[in-house]
Amino acid sequence: MTITLAENYGFCFGVKRAIKIAEENQNAQTYGPLIHNAQEIARLKRDFNVELSENLGVFQPGSTAVIRTHGIPKEELETLHARGVHVVDATCPYVTKPQQICEEMSVAGYDIVIFGDEHHPEIKGVKSYASGAVYTVLDVQELHTLRLKEKVALVAQTTRKVEEFLRIADALIVEHKEVRVFNTICNATFENQDAVRDLAKTSDIMIIIGGKNSSNTKQLHSIALRECPQSHHIESYTELKQEWFDGKERCGVSAGASTPDWIIQEVIDAIKAF
Amino acid sequence: MTITLAENYGFCFGVKRAIKIAEENQNAQTYGPLIHNAQEIARLKRDFNVELSENLGVFQPGSTAVIRTHGIPKEELETLHARGVHVVDATCPYVTKPQQICEEMSVAGYDIVIFGDEHHPEIKGVKSYASGAVYTVLDVQELHTLRLKEKVALVAQTTRKVEEFLRIADALIVEHKEVRVFNTICNATFENQDAVRDLAKTSDIMIIIGGKNSSNTKQLHSIALRECPQSHHIESYTELKQEWFDGKERCGVSAGASTPDWIIQEVIDAIKAF
């Protein structure tokens, strides 16, 4: 039986980069979780003594704070610097970009519209970089309640769908003289979905690895099921059953965005051992 | 019988302004036709000795050139100035705007996409103000043949439909990091259409005035017919028939974009005389 990994799976570029940064900063504390995976957070603590803190107050002068991929509000970053904390920035570059755009567009006199969820840490951070008028919307209806200037800049939460972003952009373009549209959407989530669909088409069994309550893993499993009825969603290799693989020739493997490579490798090793 | 003019009809703001400028500059020559209406051009010649010239060569030092509403290419304007011609600019401000945008966006390092017809005088003029890469497209397919930079500025021919403009904008936004969208569409044509529709709904006869081969007048007539079956398209008051108005109570009047007010007034006077 052949085992094939999806062309895109698991951690995105930004999470991989953040974990590498954390590993290079032993004894540091991350401000907020680097990743929504308890096993990986436990591994960073065990192997690198990198602890998680949700509280800004615990960071003492001389200590090291690793800023998580979603970024943090500008004021909190300034507080850490002012307190003499050594700040290591693991903010995803795809999130740093809309932060910079907000800062620059405010200075240039644009009203800013952010297409995203105002309660999400990424958007709290991005929004904090605007010094002028800034609004967060999730649909076109919300735009109608705003009193925007003629010149508007538009950015998006990195994980939003481009089709929905275009609906916001179109509504603004009709009403305003200038709309400066920054496509800050990151395709990592969608690339994982496209890759699992392609792989499932040519597989007779699919193994999707990720937390049972991880919504993006459930989504991958549901896409795989449509193309390959023998698709299984597992959290770790201990759930694998040998009989699943009887008579199968092509096994496809993918993993949710919070699933570390070492958990995936354990699953592949176990399948090979059957 | 009441006679009601549509809320918007006839000349747009830019054409009205250009004719006023021509009237204030007796003995001048317009470079290109101010308006696509032979009767109005003849009136300017007869009453104000303002002649039409299609040839740049005829403008001598000290003579006065009236620049038409569509504008002209930057190089031609420079030629006139260099030759010592007195230039009176009747370019519509809604056309000057995309000219300025092209100039500024080139300097700011943006590739420029113009949504419009490259053979139209307005677009020849607008395009001439770009000093860097500039492309003219009429549909999304044409975009795929271009090699654009990450930063793109988009402007539109003033008479285009906003729905088609959005299709171009959307295609660019999906593919590019930044798209600076300038909505340079002028709504005059669409305002005339909306107004004739509204008026026809409450009229029992509609008179639409304009050249028999004027496409925008035919469009107005066709919209009026849908709401009011007694809708007539005429070029001048001489075509009116008294029996059309027998038993009618509410007469609506509109006119195409090249129909001067005095022709409309002649029609209204004739209807009143019945």
C-alpha cells in the first residue's frame, strides 16, 4: 500500500515559523497560546521550558515574551517594551502586513474598514494600529450604518473567504470615490482543503488527523468523505484500526491546521507497521 | 393637460458647462466637437462665431482653442501651449479627474488599468497622462493577458456601467496585493434613464426628444415605452401630431444627452399651443 501526504496539510507557514522561534527561545513565555493544540504546548514546555501565559502582568523586566502568530494590540506591545521585557515577535508576517496597512492608511487620511471578527485576537491587534477612524464589519449590511469619508482603505482578516471580501469591496466601490483594497487574505486554510479534495479522489482510504473539536479538521474530514467514503478522522495513531486497511492500495493522509508534524509522523509510522 | 419635464434630461453638467465656456469665448475654435449635435454646433457658429476644427494644425499663435468635454491627449495640449495658442479648457471635471489619477498613480509606482474603450477620445486623453505602465480593458478576459505589478490602480471611462466596473475590480483584487479603485463613473446617463422611467409611470403620454440615430435617446424611448405605451421619439417640434394628445392629462417630456435646451423648449411651446 502507498501512503501519500496531501500537498498541503497541517501547520501553516506562520505557525511553523512561530514554533521554531519558540524553540529558539528556551525559558521564554508566550503571551497567549502559540497554537490551539494542547499536546504541542505541552511539548514546548517539556522540551524547551517555553511556558504559556495569558496575563500581561507576569512578564517581568529582563524576561522574554514570545508574541503569538495572531499578534497583539499595539498598546500591549508598548507596555512590554516600556517594562524592559525582551520581546520576540512571532506574529505571522501575513498579520503584520494588515497592522502596517492600518497604521499607514490612518496617517494618509483614509477611513479604514476591516473585514473580520472584532472579537478575534488578530483583529483586535490589527485594529489597534489605526490612529484614525476604523470600523470592523462582517457583512455588507453593517457598512450601511457607517459614515465613511470619500477615501476608504479596506483590509481583511487573514482567514476570511475572498468571495465575501469582494462583496464588501464592491459595496464600498459603488459609494466611494476611492477605495484602496488590500487583499490580506492568506490561502493556507483553503490550500489544505483543496489538497485533501485532490488526494481523496485518488485514494481508497483517507486518514485525517486533528482534534475532535477542531473545526478546520472536521471540515477536511467532511471534504475527504465526499470523494472517498473510507475517510477516518483521528486524533492520534492509537485510534487506527488494522482492518481499515485490508485490501486498500492507496492511503491518503492530511491533518488540521493545529496538528504538529510529529503527531502526523506517529500515524504514518503506525500505518506502515501494519 | 400638465406638461412635466423629467427630473434629469438632456445635457449633462459637463456639456452644459462646455457650451457656456464656448459662448463666453466668441471667435474661438473648439478642438473637436463640443457635442454630437449638428444644430447646436451650427448655433454656436451662427451666434458666437465659435467654429469647430478637427485639425490641430489650424490653431495659430494668439488664437483661442476650446478643449472639448472629452479632453485631449496631454501631448496635444502641450503642443497648443508651446505654439502660443490661448487654451480654454472645457474638459469635463469628471474627465479631468481620471487624467489626474493616471498622472499621480504612475508617479506613485502603480500599474494602471483603465476600464474603457481605447478608441474613445476620452480614454485617449486619460491614458496619455500615465507616465508608466497603463492598459485599457473592456472585459475580464483581457486582464488575463496583462502582466501587472502587485500594486494596481483602476479607473473607469465616465460613461461605463458600475456593475461591469466591479467585475474588473474583483478580478484584480483576487490576484493583487493592493488595488486602488477610483470610481470615476459619472451617473448622468443613468440618472436620465431613471428619471424617464419614473416619469413614464405617472404619464399617459411621453415625448422623448433627440436624434433618430442617437443611441442614448433610443434607449430613453425604449424605457419610456415599457411604462407608457403612448411614448413618441421625435427630433423636433415639427413632428408633433395634435391627435396624440387627445384626451391625455399628463404629458411627460425627456431628451437625449445631446439635445440642447432650446430644442426642448420649442417642443414644449408647441404642445402648449395645441
